[in-house]
Amino acid sequence: MPFFRTDHWRCAVVDAPFADIVSAGTLEGFPVTALPEVGAMRFLADPFGLWRDGALHVFAEAYDYRDRHGVIVRLKLNRDFWPVEQRVVLRTATHLSYPVPIEADGEAYLLPEASKSGRLSLYRAQGSLDSWAPCEEFSFPIAAIDASPIFHDGLWWMFYTPPGGTKASRQGTLCAAWAENLTGPWTEHPANPLLCDRAGARPGGQPVSLGGAIILPVQDCVGTYGAAVRLLHLAIDRERVEIRTGARLAAPSALGPLTDGLHTLSAAGDVTLIDVKRVGIGPGRHWFDLRRAVARRSGAMPPVRW
């Protein structure tokens, strides 16, 4: 009964570099540490990492089923990959997720998904990784879903899923754009959509340049949203693209019972970040949906705060 299914996501650190995982074609056999749970009806997902002063900082979506409004948190991990600090670093009027940190030209940027806002916004760090301001000169043609940037062969590339359309298209369409500078102007690739396939097209993590190609994690959404991650090998320029489908990576058995899905794979130096899920069965979050609907009608819906 899909109505009573609830996805409970959890972030984890795989103690292996991205290239080793690509070579192995599996997550099995690598040491992995699951980050702690964050409370009933709450989860952290979409992890991306940035190293500063020898510490790994993880940016993730923090989501609460009570208000269905995602915010972006930063977690600082110790040497055992355990959070020693957690704080909300970005909150807007609309839902935020998929926060990709970028280092370019000596500055740090953050690119979260906010497709419900009607635009894709880039933020620049204001002296620390906890303070971010909109980068006003950034302009992207559409409100991209799960936008995943990479600097490759002298150009910035952005892989994304376009908003709107059917649920199937939002879970299974890959497009690309290029720019000479991170802030743009951005040009959509003439071959868009590059791929339409629910088994592996929507971006699902940090693209990496490896062996002359771009390795792009994408989501396999067949059967369930975020069932697994597939690796696409792309040779791309301003006019053409060649795509080869690589390994399908499922949640590692060591994280059981969190093995019902995997939808983010992000390179972070010598480690790789993932998120995995357990599908719960029961009416829990649907009671929150009903209470929220009633509260909206009465105009008395208190905000949920992380």
C-alpha cells in the first residue's frame, strides 16, 4: 500500500575514495559509518562534503515530515566520522535540498536545489561555512532539479533534471548546460535531453573527472524513488555527448536495515558520502499531513524548527 509507505533517509561515510568505488563497481566491502538519526519523522539526506583545515564538513538536506520544508545543515565530522557540530546554515521560504558546495577562484559557494522557488540560486560564503549570501550575478536558464556542477576541460558543466512535467520525467530526465564561468552565462546543450530513463538519468551526486571522462552518479528510480545509483560515463563538448552506462550501486548490506534505497553518491577527498533509506510502513507521516492541512485552513500552522 504505497499510501502508508514513508522513506526514512540517513547519511553515511564510505571510507574509500570515489575512484576506488568506480573501479570496484560496488559499495560492498568498503568500511562505512552511518551518521546518527536525527529524530522521529526527520531525516538528513543529499550529503555533499567539503574539507577545511583537516576536517570534513558535510552539507545535507534536513527534512521534517511535520512541515515538509527542507533546510540546509552543515555537520562537522571528527576523525571517526562522527558529528561534533551541526547547525542550520541556509533557510528560505521554499524547500531546499541537494546542497552542492563548490570551490572556485579562491571562494566557496553553495548550490542548493530550490526548484519550487522558480529559479536556481548560487550562494557565496561570507567569511565562514555558516554564512551564505545570494550570488546576484549568477543566472541559470531554468529552476533546475538536482543541479550538479563540475569544471572539466576548461568549461563549467551543469547536469540537471528540468522541473515540471510528469513524475516520471522528473525522476528520469538528464540535461546539461555549459559556461566559461561559474556565474554564467549558461548555454543549454543542443542535445538536451541527453537521456530519458527512470533507471538512471536524474543526477544523484557529485560529478567527477576520471580517466578523461565525467563520471556522473544518477538515480535509479525504477520500483521506488532513489532505489540505487548508477554511474554514467560522459564524453561531452559543446555540441555532442557520448554516454556509457556503468555500474549500478545499491546500498551496502553493512547498513541494514537501511538498504531499501540509495540516491546520493558524492566524492569528498579520500572518502565518499552516500545516503541510504529504510521504507517504513504505517500512517505516521500521513497524520502530520492531515494535521497540517487542517492547520492551514485555520491559519494556525506553527513552523517546525531545526
